[in-house]
Amino acid sequence: MRAGRLVSLLLLLERRGRMTAPELAGELDVSVRTIFRDIDELSGAGVPVFGIRGADGGFELLDGHRSRLAPPTDWTAPDRAPGRARRGAVRISPDGRRLAAVLGRLQPLRIRRSVPPDADGWREATFRLGSIEAVAFEILSLGPDVEVLEPDRLRTRVAELSRATAAIYEAH
């Protein structure tokens, strides 16, 4: 959950201004050393955060910097109900199911029992949908043993990556 912690750290500095490492550590329930690492990570990513030494010191953002991030309480995913994980859907072969289990892909993969398998044993299944890009690579790692049913954005991204891969091999 490091990415979430980095966003929380950024939002804390935006809302409250200068804060000490122990204050940030207390707010985020991590060690002071972790705060120092996170500040370095934010700085390396181009966030204008800097430290001030001394009794009134701490970390703060350069005057006027705003990240354009909505506070976590204001954000909900547009295509899901609050409190429920987003899910994707695929058709997957028996070999694809085994491969997904061995490689830890598309987990947790839940077979739709309400949809019977086709003649070749392919089943419909759902899985937790994280970022489109990460899931697209997971699907590609399963080769021709999986077909994306939804969401359309994921299906489109897998098709784009497949065409790019095919172009590399067709060129040689």
C-alpha cells in the first residue's frame, strides 16, 4: 500500500502545510524512517517537497503547489458501487485456469457457476480488476487460453498490446 501512503502523505502536506516527520509518522501509522524514505520518493517523482531544519522545522510543499488530487473521501470509481471491488470478466480454458492458478494471475478468479462450460471446457469467470495496464499484462501472460469479456477498455488494451507484440515478431 505504499502508493496509497504516498498519496496520503502528499494530501496531508497540502492540507496542513508544514509537518514534522514524527507528526507524519503518527498520522500514517509508520516509522519516522519510512517517512524519510517516502519524502525522498515524492521528491524523486518531481513533487516539490522540502525539509526545514530547526525547532520549527518539518516538511512542506513549495508555496502554491497543488496536486489536483481529490481527497480519498471525495473519490469513488465511476463504474462500481461504493464498497465493492471492481470486477472484470473473461472466458478461460481449463489450461488457462491451471496456468492462472500456478502463476497467480487474475486472482481471485471466480468461475461463474450459472454459465455452463462450452464443448471445449471454457468457462466464464470474474476477477478483481486493478489497473487496466497491469491486468492487461496478466492476461497476456496466459496466452490464447483467455478472452476478455469486460470491461471494454481492458479488451481494447489487450488487443493493442497483442498487435504490438505480433508486429515485433512479424518484422523478423
